[in-house]
Amino acid sequence: MPRFPTPTESGHYWAKLVHPTRMPAGEDWASVDWEVVQVFENCLDRNDPEYLGVHVSGVKFVQWVPDFVWGPAVPVPSDLRRAA
């Protein structure tokens, strides 16, 4: 899958976690394949480097946008109905 632009808004995206943040010794949270992650607004200041956080299923701590290689956004259901 080619690289896509870094997300700038909340939503679900295909991504690979390549540089996990706060990973305990002895664990490996890096993605072995593309997975769907949830990007969310972590604070109100768009200029804050931690404005967007990322939730990865099975990972205890919030990850950050620069920790990933990004794929496309996952279409929301209304987009799927228009495509049909």
C-alpha cells in the first residue's frame, strides 16, 4: 500500500505503527501489517504537537501521529452508500 498524507482530522485510518510510544520492555507493539486505527482530538489547540492522538486496538497508551506510516482513511457509512 502506498503512503498517504498524515491525518489532520479525527477519523479511522489504515496505518502501521512503526515507532511505539511508552512501550514496556519486552513487548512489541509495532504493526506487522496494516491495521485500522482511530485518530481523535486529544486537546483543543491545533498547534499543539499532541493535538491528535491515535488509539490502536490492544495498545494501552495513546500513540501519536508521527509514530505511524499512514494509509487511506476508512470511508464512513454515508460514503459507502454513495459509492454503491
